[in-house]
Amino acid sequence: MTYLLLLLGLAILVFGAELLVRGAVTLAGAARISPLVIGLTVVAFGTSAPELAVSSVSSLKGDAAIALGNVVGSNIFNVLLILGVSAVIVPLSVSSQLVRLDVPIMILGSMVVWLAAYDGTIGRWEGGGMLLSFLLYTAWLIRAGRNETKSDELAVETQVSPRKLIVSLVLLLIGLVALVFGADLLVDSATVIARQLGVSDMVIGLTIVAAGTSLPELATSIVAAMRGQRDIAVGNIVGSNVFNLMMVLATAAVLGADGVPVADAVLWFDLLVMFWVAILCWPIFLSHAVVSRAEGAVMLMLFLIYNGLLVGGVLHLQWVATAKTLLVFGLLPIVCVVVSYVAWKHTRPQSPADRSADQAS
């Protein structure tokens, strides 16, 4: 029954997120916000609503480890698995705004979270500061989006009837209720399963809960990639990760009685993996403004290695500690350096000798 409740909670979360996104997109269109900003805010935040619901409920119930694991695991899952799978299906184009602004913000957010966790706790004041920064970032995005949509043609396209507005509001409210109810089921059942299996709440948050709450991002990005809306597939991931860091985790820290405690093992492994994964995005996106199939395959390989180490830790294998150190202080930095070099080779101005060599070939 506990496993059935877990699946039911996941299903309700996905259902609630779908209704929330539909209603919010219509309302955003009525407010004349540009499609790009809708993708970076409404769609990305809507698909991250399950993470917000789960982490908030977990924090209120005193299960801060699930809240933290949910955010960290979801961010790693989003980039390495979802973006990797989407890129393997079809190479993904990347908007220049993502490279200039949103990816650096995702990297900065990952660094801020690690620094906040360095003393063993992400406190309420630190969470409040992250929330304020996130609200300022979102306000800037919406203002910029509205400035881009002042043409009469777009104004006609975004006119919405009063009946449709009411329906959108109803969908929005139903989606929010479903998210809270589904999150409650998911947290309770995941906690029971963790205790029965002797697995820590943190590992459950990093794996089962993170994968479950990332299902909306998975569906959105894969469908967008297959339909040729490749910039949406990438923007959804970046926007969701920023939302997870600066809104979801910050909210959990504010709601928790003692903030969000962070164990040393999480600080020096999982949070560092999340940080390196965020850094990896920048050179990959910069290179030809495309995420290639080969780069997607590298992401999938790193995802398998990371989750293999999580499983090895649960099984208490002796070599896992050494392998984790090699991953965060060896393999991931090397991959970032190599990808950065390749990106630099592709983006630097060609010398006359290089152009002559290209023409000769």
C-alpha cells in the first residue's frame, strides 16, 4: 500500500503541475508577457512546482533531508538525464540570453547554496536572502518580457476572453491543491519506505523523490525537443534549476524550524556534483550555441556514474568514498576543462592561417 501511495502521489503531482502550467500560461499571455519569458518563468516554474510542494511539506514536517535531497537531486537529474536524453534525441539549440544571463545565474545560485551550507545549515536568514534575490530576478524577467511585447500584432494575439480567464484561474487553483495533496502523499510514503529499507531520507530525496518531481521537466523537454521547440527544452531546464535553488530550497530553509541542516557528506559530494554540473552547462551551451548528441551522451554517462555511486553508498561498498572524491575533484573538473577548451576553439576568431587550412580541407 505504501508503494501504491507513492505512485499515487507522483501521479497527482504531475496532474497538478499540468493544470498549473496550463492556467498560468494563459494568464501570462493575457498579461502580454513574451513567449521566451513565459518559457523561462511560467513553464519552468510550473514544472518545478512539485519540487516546491514536496520540499515545503518536508520542511514543515521536519524531514529537511528530503527537502534538500529533492532540490539537489532534481538539479542533477534535470541537466544530466533530461538534457542529455533530449540532446541525444535531437541536437538542442541554445538562446544567447541563456548563455549571457540565465546560466551564469544558475552557476551563481549553486555557489551561493554551497557557501550557505558550509557551516552545516542553510539558515532562515540565508533562505530569506535567496528568496529576495529570486523575486528581483523574476521581476526583471517579467519587465523585460513585457517591454518586448508592445506591438499591436502581439496584443491582438494575447487577448483572452473573461470566460477563459476564469477557467484558467480555476485550473490554477485546482493544480495548486493537487500539488499540495500529492506532495503530502509522496513525502509520507517515501519516508516510510526509506525507514523500511534502512535507507537515509537524503538518499531517498536524491533518487526516488527527485526523479518523481522531475517528471514534468522530463516530459516537457522531450516533447519540446521532438517538436522542434529546442530552445524551450533547454530554457525549461535552466529556469527550473534556478527556481529549485533560489525559491524551493530557500522556502524550505525559511519554513524549517532550524533551517535546512546539511551533512558533511552532502556538502562535499552531492552539492559539489550539482555545482560542477551547473558549470558544465556554460561551455556546452556556448559551443556553437548547440547541445550536440555527443555532449548529451557525456551527460548521460556522468548521470550513470553519479547514481552508481549513490547505490554503492547504500550498499556500503568500501571503494565508494574514494570514487566519490575522484568524481568531484578529478573527473568532473577535467570534463569541464576539456569542454571549455573545445568551446573556446569553436568561438574564438579564426586566424588567417586557420581560415586557409579550413579552405584547403
